[in-house]
Amino acid sequence: MSLEFLLQNVINALQWGSFYALIALGYSMVYSILMLFNFTHGDIFMTGTYIGLGVATGLLALSGAMGIVLPGWLLLAMTIVIAMFLTSFVGVAVERVGYRPLRDAPRASAAITGLMIGIMLEYGNLAILGTQRLLFPPIIETVTYNIFGVFVTNKKIVIVAVALSLMLALHLFIQKTRWGMAMRAMSFDFQVVPLMGVSINLIAPMTFAIGSALAAAGGILYALAYPVLDPFMGILLGWKSFVAAILGGRGSILGAALAGFLLGFIEVFVPIVFPSTFRDLIAYSIILLILTFRPYGFFGQAHSTQLRL
Amino acid sequence: MRLAALWGWVWRSAAAVPPLGWLIGAFCAAVLELLIGYELAIMLYLPKVPPLFGATLLFQNPLLFPATLLFDLLVYILPVCAVAFGTQRLTDRAAAFLEHRPTWLAALMHLVLMYAILHVWTEASAYRLQVSKLVMIAVMLTLSLNVINGYMGEFSCSHPGFMALGAYAASVFTLVLFTQDRLFGPALLPAALGPFCYPLALFIGGMTAALGALVVAIPSFRTRGDYLAIISLAFMFIVKSAIENIEPVGGPRGMGGQPNWSTLPVVFTAMALCIWIINNFVRSTLGKALNAVRDNETAADAMTINTRRTKMVAFMFGAFWAGVAGGLYAHEVRHVTPGGFGIQMLAEQLAMVYFGGLNSVVGSVVGAVSISMVSEVLKPLGLYKWLVIPLILILVMIFRPTGLIAFRDFDIKRILAPRKAALKRRE
């Protein structure tokens, strides 16, 4: 195995890791506040991608009608920002409909409503847009750079760079702002902190909104690399990112990001050594082993494991 | 006010008839339908006898709905009520007689009657037969998942994996021994022996699933809740992708050609056994230990409950029945693919358990039957079916978070008791 080959795959793994990490962050943040997993998240990712598709198409049509040629990077940035903004409302709606009424119910019930809203999003999409697969418009042209024999496309650089800067922004938001402080306090104890004047009905939707916005960004980056969209794209990616969120330790932002990248590396490097049909088998076996020997993930604390049922 | 009085009267008179009466009534209705159903349907301008009480026609052809309602009234509701109320004294006396005999005798009588009804009712169409068998298999799956998710309070996502293990183990057993198969060569035993060895095949399927459950049960000693959910989910994916990589069982293309041994009596017997054994299990000391582990593991441990053994038994027991159901399923649809035992099936099974009600045998039966029925009724809607079913479930979860009939004991003795005595006792 040559060094170039290895580096090539490292770049691929970083790209996949970015998708997983961006989605896993949403799971982890919601968990840290509500102690519940948002099982709709994979489908919010899908919805965000479709919203991104709509925004990109709209922007292209608009700039075409006005006779301006926008540079690709500006178009991409505008698409990501607008789609993130719009998708955050989907997250807020999911919280309002599926999670707020069930805040005191057994947690499995909330998991069921989450799953069911996800199914409704998938089939609602099918019902509205039809069964044909849609193509994400090529906003930026692919340029391939050859760096010492390693082929890197500009898309891969953009994907990893945007993902990393979003994670940094999230980190700064949580550590440096008053809102972030409220979120941290809420994740410390969501029953006492509301008595101190921080409303959970404000923080929980905000967490859903931020998580959904990150998922939308991840979706648009995903569509840059794999432009054929279908309504069920969120299922597998969502579940795998969910696994990454758990693996990182529940509620740990850093853990979720790292585990997302780890999952990317496992998935890219396993097919190099073994036949590619073994990919899922080995990836999940590794996860099973990790969780058997470190049952609380990388950064999770072994606090009370009592179920609320 | 008058309506409430009327409703109360209907309810009281219905409660005065023991289950035996209703079953005899249903049997008469089924026979009646077999005899005059077709002629009556033609008279009412229906193309054929409505397969599921006309429920499937609701969306297919709404114009026929009044006629099917009339058909249901004439063939089902009126005869059932007439016979049930007409024989009330007789059946109540019979129930009183049976009350002082061993419970199994009464239960067996009711089961035989139930089977007779199903047998006659499914004579009418192959569609009815298949739906009934699949519903009964779904009941077994839901009930066994309820042991783990409801009674023990874990969130296990591995049930499709257990089912796949059972389906494949049972299929391999029957295909190797009794059929000429392109994968496994000629039959090793004469085919005439086959149906007698079928229970053995199902048992092997169940045991394979139970062994597989150890993979999930052993990590559950140290972790609970979300982490266990992930472990079980990973297990499901591992099973699926392992089967895809085993070429002798067909890999991702799946495995077909199982003999059609999942006949109505076999499936019915398996389901009755499953309900009986699981009901006895959850009411036993071990079953109560499951509840104790769910409510507070540390306290349960302090009360001398061996939590490890309890968890292991619950997982293996639930997985065993899932494996048996998988074997039945494989011999009913007669072609299984690893892709079929995935997230979609998991979502369906979870929906049945949480819709029907946690910690309740009756709830599981209700959940499995009603979700399957709703799913059949909404089939003509196509895509929109998957918008309606989740909506129903979300509403149920919001207004009844533990499901329709949760935390209720299933006491056969009380159900079969004669009504007059029961009513008198209540007063």
C-alpha cells in the first residue's frame, strides 16, 4: 500500500467523516438537553438537502433572470445559509409536534413519535415531489488538484473545510455566548435550571433548530459530492450518525464529532482490506466491541442509567 | 342522556353473554357466509364476498360501501347477536360447568371453536387466509418484543435480526432435508416425513435466534437504555450483512422454495402456544423479576433478584419466539431476503408494540391485529398510507403515551367465567 493511496483514502474518509459528524452533532445536542434522541434527525437531514436543492435552483433561476453570473462559491455560501435558516424551522416544528407533548411520557414513546414523523417526512416528500430522483444542480465546477500524486478535488476541500468551520462555530457559540451558557446549564440539569429563569420551551426548540441547521449544511455538502437525491437517503446516513453520536458518548459534542470521523475512517478503510460487501458487517462489529468494553462511549459519563419508564 | 342510557343497556346485555356465546355466534355467521355469502353479495350488487368485512373496499370503491355495510349487518352482526343472545342461558350454564373443571379444558374448547371459525372464514378466499396467517405471525412477534421492550423496559431494536436468524435456520433445515434444492442438492429424507419434522425446524429456528440473543444479552449486563439500543441495532445490521455475505444461503438475493408448511392449523397452534407460554411466563416469579429490573435495577438486585440471569432469560426467551415466528414467516411467504429484515420491519414491529400497549398481552394482540388491519385497509391509498399510519400512531402516543391497553393482566380464568355469577359479584 503506497503512501499516495493511503493519503487518498484519508481524504475520502475525512469527507465521509464530515457528513457523519455534522449529523451526529444534532443528535448529541438534543440528547444533552432533553435526554432524548431525535429520531427524526436523519429525515431532517433529507429535508434540509431538498430545501437546499430548492434554494439552489431558485438562486440559479433568479440570477439567470437578472442576468448576473454569481461566482460558484458565493452561490454555495448563500444556498447553505438560506437552507440552514429554513431547515431550522423544520426542527422547531418537529420539537413542537413530536417531542414537547411527550416530555414527561416514557422516552420510548417519544422515540416512536420521532420515527413516525420521519416516515411522514419521507413519504410526504414522495407525495409532493413524485418518485423520480432529483439532481442537485452543479453549483461549483469540479477542479482536481494533483498534490504529490494525491488527487484532491476542490469539492472535497470545500466539504471538509465547511464542516470543520461549522463545528468550530458551534463550539464558540456554546462556550462563549449567553445562549450557549443557557444550553450548557440546561444539559447539566433540565429540571432545576428552568427554576432559575431559563425556559426549557425556548432552549429545546433552539437546540432542535441548531441541530437541524447543521444537518441541512451536511445535506448540501453531501449533495455536492453525491448529487442524486432520493427521499430515503436520510435513513441509513441518519442511523449511522446516530451510532456515531452514541459512540462519542451521549451529549458530548467533541465526542460526536470525533466518532463521526472515526466512522468515516472505518467505512473507507475496511473495504481496502476486506471485500467491500463486508463493510457494514465489520463496521458494526467494531462498534459492538467498542460498546461492550466501553459502554458509555468515548466521552460519556457513567451517570445514572435509570430509564424513565 | 338517552344515548348514554342506550349505550349502557347495550353494554350490559353484551357483558351478560360469555365468550362461548360470542364464539358460537361467530361460527354460525362464518358458516352462513360460506353458504349464502356469494348469492347475497350478488343480490347487493357486490362483485364478490367482501374479503375483510368490506374494509378494503372503503378506499378502493367507496360507492359500494353502503352495500357492504348492509352485507356485514345481514351476514355478521345480526346472526352473531341473534345466536349469542339466544343461547345466552345455555352458554352461561356451560361456562358455569366449565368453571369447576381444569382451566386448560375450557381454554382448549374455546381455542378449538376459534380455530373452527377461522377455518370456515378463510375458506372464502386465499387473500383472507394469507392475511390471517400473517396477522397471527405478527401477534407472535409483537408479544415477544413486548417481553423485552415492555416487561423488561429495554429499547431493543434487534427483533428483525432474531427473526431473520430463525427464518434462515428453519429454512436451511427444511431445504436440506426435505426438498430438491439447487443450493443444497437432493432431499436427504422422504418428503412425507416433512410436515412431522416441521415443529423441529421451527424449534431449531427459535434456538438459533435465542443463541444469537446472547450477543445482545451479555453487553446488557453492563449497560442499559440508549447504549443497549445501539448494540441491538448494530446486531440487527450485523445479522443482515452477515447473511448477505454467506453465499450458500443465497447472499443478498435471498432464499426461496421453502415448502408451504405454514398452514392455518400450524400457525394457529404456534400462536396459541406462544400466547399461553408468554402469558404464563410474565405472570411467573421470573416475569415479575423482569418488571422489578425495569423499575429499578439496583433495588431489584437488593431484593435478591439475579439481574444478569433475568436479563439473559428475557432476551433469549423473546428471541426464541421471534425465531419461531421467523420460521413460520419463511414458510408462508416462501422467499426471504436479508434486505427484508431491516429498518422498515423494525419500525413496523415497534409501532405494533407501542400502539397496542406496553406490559400487556392483550395490548400486543390488539396492536398487532389493528396495525396489520389498518395497513391492509389503507393499501389502496398507496403512498398516502404511510402518511396516515404514522399520524395515527403519533396521536395515540400523544394522548396515551404507553399505548392503548397497557399494564393489564391477561387472566384467562376471569375472561371465561360465567357472566351471571360475575355480574352478581360486581353488584
